[in-house]
Amino acid sequence: MPPSRYVRPTRSLPPPIPPLLQPQPPLAPLLPPVHVIDLMTEEGSAVFGAAWRVKEAKLVECPALSDARPEFKTTYDLEPHAELLGFDDSGWDVVPPTDLGGKRGGGMVSFFWFRTILTIPASAQGFETAAAKAVLRVNVDDYAEVWVNGELPRASGRPSPAAVQGFNMPNRLVLGNNLVSPGEKFEIAVFAINGPISAAPANFLWFREAKVEFFR
């Protein structure tokens, strides 16, 4: 289980599994879904009991890793680390689903967190969810990283559905162990990025899509 408290690293560490040996995250089907719930509506979010909370994220200067080259004294980290399972977002602003698409951030290079918990219902607007495949579809203008239950599904050199997909492209993550069951809970943390970072846009962050797609 991922840690519930962030500990900033002080020196470089190899990944627990070599990147090219990481298991491939499950990929969402390419066929059209049989049922779709729009989380950017009051009715859609209510299906999953979802309450959306948001907070701006910032880069903060911190000491460089101890084994960095001597000319590098400092580096940067992110605050808050809201990807953690069980992160306390109770003090964050609550936004209605209909305002997920509102502009956020100050423009240029900016970052924002969106968090919620999705609980799989027995019936999703008339669709029986037991033994269905559920896919979370998130599209952020411009980029997104999507954490589910404290994990960011990714693999080096292969499609990684939770990592940045490209400019204004959707992330599509299979929820759970391939098939879902009523009552399952998924803690979602979406890290939104305004970009391209090296060509900071005179624009803002926008949530374009937030849906749950069901497949049989």
C-alpha cells in the first residue's frame, strides 16, 4: 500500500523494479462503451457520491539530492503532495461538478489538484455495474497525471494511461482489478498542468472531460 505521508528524498534511489520490467498497466478498450456517466454534471457525480475538492499546487525550492553534482545546491519539489492515499483535503475548496470546467490557475506555468472519491453503485443510472469494466476518462487542458488509490500506473517505454498523454488528450484508466463490484471505492487525484512548460501559455487550466465509461 502506498505511504500515507510524503517523505522528500535526500539522495537518488533506483526504482524498486527496473523501468523496462515494470508490468504493463491495463489499457482501456478501444471499442465504444456500453454506458457512460458524465462526472461534470450534478447527476453524474451523484451516481458515485463524488464531491470534488480543488487546490492550486506550487513548486518550492529545496536542497538538492546529496549525490547531485557539487554545482547543484538546490532543486524543486511540489506542494502539496495530494496524490497520497488518504490525503486530508478537508480544508480545500469544494466545487460543484458543473464548475469543474471553469478556468483555474494564474496562467503561464501553473498546476492544480482535483480530488474526489468514486464509489461504484449497484446501478449507474439504470446500468447494472456488477462484473463490468469501468474506465475513468479524464481530459485536462493542457496535461494531466491521474492517481488512483495513491498509485500512478505507468511503465517505461510503453503506454502509461495515468501519465501525460499529450497536448489536450484524454487519460483513460481501468479502475480496479479489471472488473468492478458495487461498493468499491476509488480515491482519485488529478494533477493538472498548464503547458507546454517551456512555452508558457497566456492561458489557464481547464477540465475538458471527466467521465466513467462502462464496458461488458
